Amino acid sequence: MVNSTSQAHTVSNTKTSQKQIVHRASETIKTKEELPIKFDAIHIDNNGFILFYKNDKVGIFPKQKKPQYELLEAKTGNFYKIIKNGKAGCLDIQTMEEYFFE
């Protein structure tokens, strides 16, 4: 444990990817890394979904573990325009059902 009165320190446990953030000597907060830093970018879209990017692809956390779409663009509250493996379609964001155009 790290003692400090004004700065936060991070103590890592490499075996479990868990970290303890010590803000003050009397306060310890345990955190768990949900999305690894290995992604190119992570942000929250206008509908509140967490999107993560890697190698020009995008995925939706926590429903997906790897980015799958070349394009993911909100069209309505439930439907997103997608391109996956070069095929255009729509994604129902609530059910994660994909519909492709022929």
C-alpha cells in the first residue's frame, strides 16, 4: 500500500489485471480493467454505447470482445448502419442481430 496525502498512486497486480488506486492513506479503491489499453481509441457515442477501435475496425463494449465492423453509424435509436467483411447492412443494437443487404 502506498501512503499519500495529496496525490493518487496506482498499485498493479500483474497476475489479475486488477489495480488499487490509493487516493489517501485512509482510502483505497480497487478497480478492474474492463477494456485493455491495446485499442487505438475508446469513446462513448451519442446513444451511450462504448465503442472501441483497432486496426480501422469498431466494436461495441461489452457486447463484443473484438472490433468487427469497418463502419458503425447510428441511424435510429435501435439501428446502426454497418459494414462487416465488406458487406453493408444494419445492426439492431438491442438484440445485436445483423441484417445484410444483398
